[in-house]
Amino acid sequence: MHARSGRTVRDLRRENRTAVLRRLYFDGPMSRLTLGPATGLSSGSVSNVVAELVAEGLVEEAGSVDSAGGRPRTLVRITPGSGFMIGVDIGETRIRIELFDLALTELARTERPLASSGPRTARYDVDLVVAHLREGIAEVLRTAEVPAERLLGVGVGVPGIVARTPEDGAVVHGQTIDWDAVPLERLLRESVELPASVPYWIDNGAKTLGQAEMWFGAGRGARSAVVVLFGSGVGACVVTDPMGPGRALEWGHLTVRVRGRRCRCGSQGCLEAYAGAEALLERWREAGGRPPEGADEETALTAMLSAAYPAGAGTPPDATALAVLEETAEFLGAGFADLINLFQPERILVGGWAGLQLGARFLETVTGYAREYALRYPASRTGIGLGTLGPEAVTVGAALLPLVDFFAQGGRRPETEPTPPSPAWQTALRDRVSS
């Protein structure tokens, strides 16, 4: 049966279920009475949808509240244990895998460090990465005693550009890690022991970071923002009102100096060749600094910051480390200025393990350079700050990918390949996070 708009009754029921699930997820627990005006549905529709969702175990009662002169109203909420998501961050120093319930409560995690030395082709060997994911996914499911059949999906954040083909699904073009059209989704389906019905959602790590910060972190309330992922390399995600969850930018490969330093991508003068953590440590070493021997990037960057900004009173800073960091602040400020001039965002947010370390030390200096290099009017309207979700934000954002699809399907597992969330869902989500 078709409604006059061309939508079927099944479409309408799915949309009603989506509306109730979405409102309960962000605003619950709620009573059936308050769900009506919150969703725009009639009281009868709300009662029918809630009854369905309770019968399926997706929604449960959660106490009651007094009503004005009547009997108490029963509250309902989404059942946290009615579904689970895995979020994966394929970073450039480690792979992090986390298991969440529907309330985004972390139930289990594991990390697999990547080699800090040796040739890049070996460090990011595709078979090794897939093996880490196979073992890590099995480990978090085993630790939390969650059957794989209850997974809503696996979201994966990757360094690089993600394309999709009918044959292989998500294909990763990660030039800086020597991944040339890696059919990652197909490889995971062939290797990881999960039911064929469990969908994979693979996207750029800066984009998943952006989704997490915009929905639950420092981006809430902003209509537009650029979220910067600062780790071994540099990336960004731009979020504007009509663009839903955002779009990944290869911001690290913006040219900041013609015929400048050689970048990991093979080009010259990229921002990443000066401001990425890997390049930052290399520049310190070239200037005569002494990073700890055999240390990974995170440990070495901590040592550099400690040398440049010593904690002890009267201890002089390491002049070499301080000079490299100050130059880096200017490069980053110029890069931020380009983001301001191009996108005129309300906010620029800095995340990633290196961004959070560095930002706490010299974000004010970076902001000063950004305002110096950018056009005055947009610069005066752009706030610059740190993300609030910590270094795990990429995995949180990755886990949101299957969750959004699950809600868009009305809380039903897809019988076919996953489809992108509807524009209506994205609009409603933007309205929620902006409130």
C-alpha cells in the first residue's frame, strides 16, 4: 500500500520508529506523552511504535514521573544492551578497537601498536593490519561476552581517501602509508569471523573524529566547524549545515612552501611535512635535538614538549626544541588561516593524540598566527579550541556509523547492503546537536 506522497506504509512505519528511537536516544528517558510533541507523531502512533519497540527489546521502561493531578507517567528509554557496535581507529602509531553498547558505553577495548621503526611498507603491511583487526575484534567480543550476531556493525576510521566499488565495497587510497587502492572491506569480510549480515562502515579517520566532536563533544551547538586530526600526519573534516556529518579534507597536503621539505606523500612543501608529529620530530633531530632512542612517536613528542617547556622553576628551555615548535606554530596558524578563509567556520577544533598534546602548550600562539594571516572578518567570527572527547574520539565516531544506519532503518537490521542515512535523519540530527 502506498501513501499519497508515494511512500509506502512500511516507509511511514520505519520513519515513525526512527523518530521515536532518535528522540529517546538523545533526550530519553521520556514518557509516551512527551514523545508525541517531541516527534510530531500522534499519541496513537507513539503508543503503537513504543509497544513494538518494547516487544522487540529495543526500548524498556525506566521508572516514572509524577504528573499534574494524574497518575505517574511511565518513562521509557532505549535498552543499552539491545545492540552493540565496534569502533576501530587504524591510526599511524597503533590500531585501537573498542566495543560499545547502544548508549555508547565502552564495554571492551584492545590496542595493537604499530612498529615505530623500519620501512613504511612493512609498518603498514595490509595483511598485518587485517590480522590485527581480526584478532582485536574477536578479543573485544570475547572479553565482553557479546555474541557476534548482536553486532549492528563495525565502523573503521582509516588514514586516507575512501572510495567505494560494487565489487569490493570500501577501497582505501592511503598514499602516506603506501596503500594504493586497498580493498579493505573485502579483505575484512574474507578474514574476520563475523556473520555476513554484519555491515562494515569504513571512512576517513578525520571524518569520524569530526562526527564524534560535533555530535557529543566541543562542536555541539555549532552550525559549522572544521575538526583537525593531528597525529603522525595532519587531516581535517569540514562540517557545514547542508553537509550532514561532514567531509574529509586532505588538509595536511596543502602546499605551505613551494619546493619545500619532502612530504611523506611524495610531494614537496606540504603542511604535513612541517606540522605532522613525524615531521616535527624529524625537524627537531635535524636541528640537533636528541629524541629518546627507540621511543615511539608519542613518547618522543612528550619528551620534546618537556624539553621546550620544562616544568621545574628556573630550568631553562631547550632552545632547539622551542625554536622548532614556535616555527611549527606559525605553519599551523597559516594552515588554520586557510581553513578560515575557505570555509568561514564557527569553530576550528583540534583533536588527535598529537593535537591534544601540542594544543595544551601552544594553541594560543597558533590562534594568534591564524588571526594574523586570515581575513579579519571571518577570523573574528571563528573560535579555535581543543576537542573534548580525547584521543579515543576516532573510535567513538567510527562506532556511530553503524548506529546512525541502524536508527535510519527504524531499528531493524538491514537485510541487504547498508544504505547511507537519509537526508531527513541528517537534518534531524543537526537540529539536535545544535540545540
